[in-house]
Amino acid sequence: MAAKVGGFSKAAELLQLSQPSVSLQIQSLEKELKAKLFTRNGPKISLTDAGKKLLELAQPLVEQMDSLPTRFTAMHNPEENTEINIAAGEASILYLLPNIIETFKQRYPNVHIRLHNVSGKSGVEAIRNNEVDFAVGPMLEIPADILYKQVYRFVPVLIMPFGHPLASVDDVSLQEIVQYDLILPPKHLNTWRIVDDVLQKHKLNYKASLEAWSWEIIKKYVELGLGLSIVTSVSLTGNEQLIAKPLSKYFPDYYYGVTMKRKGALSLPAKNFIELIDPSFFRGS
């Protein structure tokens, strides 16, 4: 944790220890290993080459030790761990998780899954408050006490109904897009902010004629010809009556992954679920 946050005081705060206790433990470890692990520059610290090597060796061991009690309980008394709580936004619940949940339930039919429809900061708070085991979705800002690993990458796309004038345009420009009404998510969501930032950067005015919370609703109204929308490719199943054109030239790609506490143990069922999402998740971070 000291290596992660770059200071003993902050590490002590996150680990709920005193700063002198953390410093003494580091000093004791350096003495035992006969190696200097940190370069100290006032309150700031950085890993030495020896420290980097030790961190690489220790990280998987620490994670295994943290999870040992829960893993033992899960194996010894499996009926005590029969519920998983997952925080996820609408896109993850509708498009990412169904196949994974289906496979998981086939393997572990007695494990109850509860999906909490939250995302972003709400998901992080649910993790911290032990309301959920982990979260699935995008994460733009990663707090020091949170572990996040990207798993999926999706591209931004412009969607329009069949027969739209832009359907025959190979390389649609932002100037062409803003000539038409847009259907967007609410303003407090990241997708709207990203669209707004890009259009503002190019000094383009646009009209959002309709705001809708759900990707399914947005797609439906685009199909009806009430406007265009800029969505993430995660929301497209291939069954829509729409034309989609990639916009990676103008908008950043979207990344979805798994978020959990950096320090803390997961139940064996929760770890099994995450390994269905990403088999390499627990092989280091």
C-alpha cells in the first residue's frame, strides 16, 4: 500500500494503522532482507529496484493470504457462502453479464446472485460499505483503496435509422452529425459529458431533442427516426433496426472491467464469478 500511494502516512490511514507502525514495519523488513526498499524524499517515497522486485513477488502472496479465511470457509462450509452481490450499470446488466450469469448458474446452481443497478461512484461506495462484493463496468477515477482491472474495450458509434441521409456517408463528420437532433442520456452521466466535451472542443452547437436513461429506449427512439445518438458499441446486439458507424476518430474508446476492494477477501463463489469474466484476474494486478 505504501508503494501504491507513495507515502507511509497515507498507507497507514488506508490500513487503519499508525504512521510510526508502518514505518517501523518497513524498516524491520529492510533489515531482515538486507535491502533498501524505498527512497525517502521527505514525506514522499518511491520504490528502489529491490523494492520493485519484492513487490512483484509479494503481491500475489498477499492477495492469497487475505483471501485464505474466506476461501477455507467456502470450501469447508460451502453453504455459508451462497450469495453474490454485484454492482453494475444498465449496460453491464443488459449486455455483458447475461451469458456469464447463465454459465455461472449452470456450474453453481445453489449460489444466489443479486444485481444492484448502480455504477460509478455509487458502485465504489457500495463496495466500501460491503453492500456488494464487486462491481462490473467502467471506472474513470480509481481511488487508492480500490482495485480496478480493465477487461473489455468498446468503441463509440453513431446510430441512425435505415434510410437516413447520413447512412450512405462513409466517413461521417461531427459537422454533419450536429445538423440533426440528438438523443442522449441524462446530463449527469459520463456518456453525455463525453459527447458534450468533444462537440464543445470543436466549437459545434448541437440540439439534444430527447434525453432518456436507458440505452434500449434511446435505440428505440432512434429507430423511430426522432434523432441520432452516439452510444457505446457494448449496447448494440446486432438485432436493432439501425445503422451504426464508428466514431473512434473523434471520441475515446470505452473500457469496462471489474472493481473491488484492494484490501479484503472475496468469497470463493465471488472469485469464481470474476474468473468467468477474466480468467487472469487473480494472477496479479
